[in-house]
Amino acid sequence: MQKPKKPMIRLRVNELMKAAREHGIDNDTKLAAAIGVSVTQIWRTKLPCSDHRYSPPGTVFIAGVLNIFGGPFERFFFLDGMLQGRNKKSVKKAVGE
């Protein structure tokens, strides 16, 4: 039996790169410095999620993007996977009640 997919926040790479160009940021080194993460984190977050080197954006990454480029959150990020706990019944099921 396959485990249910956990919801993950994913990056909209095209939107991030578009915003970076609009702000005169033309490479990952400048982008990393602007949002406060390492160049490696930029690279790993831009990889396809099927790549074993992929890393989802963390809170510092997300906060940095929103701080530099503004919102809304949905412009740069999306939720991938099944949403758990949308109602009381599914919450009770998740906690075993």
C-alpha cells in the first residue's frame, strides 16, 4: 500500500525568475544574496521535485522572496499534494479518533 502524499510547498520557478529579472537580478548568486539564502538552496529549490537533490523552499526562502518581491504568496508558491484536515471528520481520522 502506497503512503499518501504529504502536502508540500513548491516554488513557481518561472515566476521567481521573472520577478528577479524585473528587479535587475540576473543570476542565482545575486538572487541568493537578495533573499538571504545560499546559492545552493536556490539551485536545489529550482530543481524538479523528482530529482533526489531537490529541496523544497523553507521559511527563510519564502520570507525572503516575499520580502524582496512582495506578494501574493500564490504568485511564487503553491501547495502540492493532498490537503489533510480540511474538516473535523478528516482531522479526527488523522489523529485516530
